[in-house]
Amino acid sequence: ALMAPTEILAEQHARTIGRLLGDAPVQAALLTGSVSGKTRARITAGLAEGVIDLAIGTHALIQEGVEFRRLGIAIIDEQHRFGVAQRLALTRKGAVPDVLVMTATPIPRSLALTFYGDVDVSRIDEVPPGRKPVQTRVLGERQRERLYSFIAERLAAGEQGYVVYPLIEESE
């Protein structure tokens, strides 16, 4: 099971893992809060029966009614965004699963767990092969229209763009 803090991140993981699996005989399913009805029932039944090999999702993975036939590994992405009880809830869905907690933000609690707890550290200090470098720009208000045009062009080309905008006071 791979648990991410947001639906967007869980969906990204599901797409990436789907591409990596290709035609491999591995059944993966995405389970988030917005999955409901027959689809949710099919996924939860598949997890309980062991038909689904890999669950990717959000807090939905730790909800009542979600059982794993045999949880072998619990991966918690952006672990600092989950509480201790939430991380524990996922690991308790299995007998004694291996646990991998990931973070790109080494906050003091994560560092303390590493230093004082029973946590080993693996560090990825290089980008995956073929990954294009990230370009960061800081633009002022006068350049807003230019920014929007640039982002629209990049999105049309199939790339991604992120806008980080500080909100000082609540406003429209």
C-alpha cells in the first residue's frame, strides 16, 4: 500500500506506477475519498481477497472497512503530513509489514525519529535519468499576463507548471 496526503499526489503516483508496471501481472488500484459506490466496493473487496496487489491512495486506505488480505509493505509518502496515529493505522492493517516513510522535507520530528528511533535512512541525492531540470522564476505583478501566457504554452506542450502565490490576508 502506498499512502499519499492528497488525492492529486495519489493520482500522480498511480499514473507513474501504472506506466512502470506496463503489462506486468500486477493489479493496482487507486483508493481515495472521492472513489465511491460500486468502484469503492470492488476495490475494497479486491484488497480483502488479495486480488488487488497494490493499493495507492490517501487517508481512504486507513478507513474502517478497508482490509488487506496480506499487507507486506506500507509506504507513506510525505510522512510528515500524517499524524503518528494515521501512520500506525496503515501499518496495523497488516501482520508485520515493512514500512517505508518518505519525505522531501526533513522536519525536526523526522530527524529525531531517524536519530533516536529505529529508522534507517536512504537518501536520493540525484534526479532520475532523463528528468529535465526545474526552472524557477520570480515575477512581479506587472509580469502576470506574460506568466499566464508562458504557463499556457507549457501546459499545451504537455509540461507542468506551478504557481506559488503567498496569501497574506483572506481575499477574493
